[in-house]
Amino acid sequence: MRKLKIKKFGVLLLAITLMSGLMLTACGKTESSADDSSVTYDNSFSKDGVPSAELTALRKKGVLTVGSSGDAPFAYIDQATGAFNGVDAEIIKEVAKRLGIKTVKMELISFSELILNLNAKNIDMITDCMYIRADRAQQVYFGDIWYTQGGGLLTAKDSAIKGVENFNPNTTVIGYTPGTVWQTTVEGWKTAGLIKEARATGDQSESIVALQNKKIDGFLTDSTVLENLFSNSPATVANLQMATNYKDDATTVGRIAPSVSFENIAFMEEVDNVVAKMRDEGVITKIFQDYKLDPALHMITNDQRIHTLNTRTE
């Protein structure tokens, strides 16, 4: 009789354990891993508490690989420490942490090649201050808007160029980084006869050196990049200045968002839900403050995060 009672007790204990596991899963708070059944995830950011296939795979892999062209202050590798730093970097690292992905790894890719590498599955996501644009939305799926920014026209301190009105159509050469929205703007100035040449001058660092060496008369780029350089690395922009009369138009005020391939839309929606919570908590504002950037120039509300440029929804 004693053996029978022990056997019945064991069956009862097993049943209770199984029911507890089912209840936790149904609440959207726990997911068992094939490698470690004790791992607990917060699935409240997933639809109906069920993680997307991509999130499940990334949790198992333990690494989210993002692509960036390496420009500060967005997403770059600190040369002194090897750390993945920047505004976009801090946002996605916190997102990954909350979604249960152990590590975020950055692949250094030229800006014009980011979408190609995303769709070739060399990276999982683009997080590099990329403007949401209709042409890009034909190729990738953009998440919600993270923040906004405009452009800045960098010139020499002794330059007479304070704005577009000072361009000389016979002599002025303006540089840009290929693949950015600024290429379109600068080439538009050339088409309109405002400048002599729209010149591709490489990445941010190469373009700044070209300007300092008088190879070009100005360099149009992200205002946040220049804001960061003047605040944190003034030696890098020695003898340069912001053109005080340069003004953005509706096409150059950028709405910044991450992007994924079309097959991972459900994962991006999970990311969007995390970022919305972070914004409510003031996390994104603090990230900008930590990088000595003015939140008032970049922050949006959760009511302003939605856009309508995506060409696919599933």
C-alpha cells in the first residue's frame, strides 16, 4: 500500500507541474528553450504573447546582428574600447535586452550597401540613422520612427557661404556621402544651376578632410553628426563651421527608423512595442542627453511614431 501511495503522489506532482507550465505560457511570460528549460522571457511585446519565429531564433542564437556605416553618434565601434556605441546602438541594445537577446553585434557596412546586405541575410537589421523614404520602403520594412533630424551644411570658417543664397554656380563644389538623402539634395542644387559640382566625397571623415583641405567648399550631412562633433570632438572639425543660414525643407527633415527584411515584419513589430515603452519611460531622451545631444531637436511622442510608407504589412 505504501508503494501505491507514493506512486499516486508522484503522478499528482507531475500533473501540477505540467499545469503550472501551461498557465505561465498562456500568460505570455515564459518560453522554454531547447537548450535551457529554465530560461524565462517576457513575451508581452509579442502578438498574443507568442514570440515571432525570428525572435525565437535570435534568442536561441543569442546574437542580433545590425548593420551600420559606423558614423558617430549613431552606431559605431569605439576605437579605444571596442564597444558598440551611439544613439541607435543604445536603443537597440536596450531593446535586445528586454526581448531576451543576449548580445548585439555591429557589422561595418558602407551606407549605400546596407539594404543589399540586409536582404542578403548578412545582417538582421539596419540601425544607422536611416531616413524613411518611399524608394527604400520598396526594398525593406521600416519600424516605427525613433527620432527626427535635419541636415547641416559644413563650411570653412573663412568661407563666405552662410547658406544656399551664397552659392556661386561657376565655382561652388559641395560634397556628400553616397547613398544618403544629402546626395539627392546636393545633386538637386547642381540640376538647378546653384552650384558648379555635386561631388561624392566618401564617408563623414573623408568628406570633412576634403573640406579642410579645400577640395570642396561645403559638405552637407546629418545635423546630429555635426552637433556631436562640435560638442565631443571639436578638433575633428577644426577651422570649420555650420552655415548659419542653411534651412531644411520638407524633404530633408528626416524621420529615423530601423528596418528589417519583409519576412521579419512580426519581429519588427515586437521591437516597435519595446521602443514605445522605452519612450514612455524617458529612456530615449536620456540616451540623447548622455551623448550631449539636445533632445528637444530630435524627440517625438508615441502619437507621432507612426508612418505610412511601408509597402507591405505581412
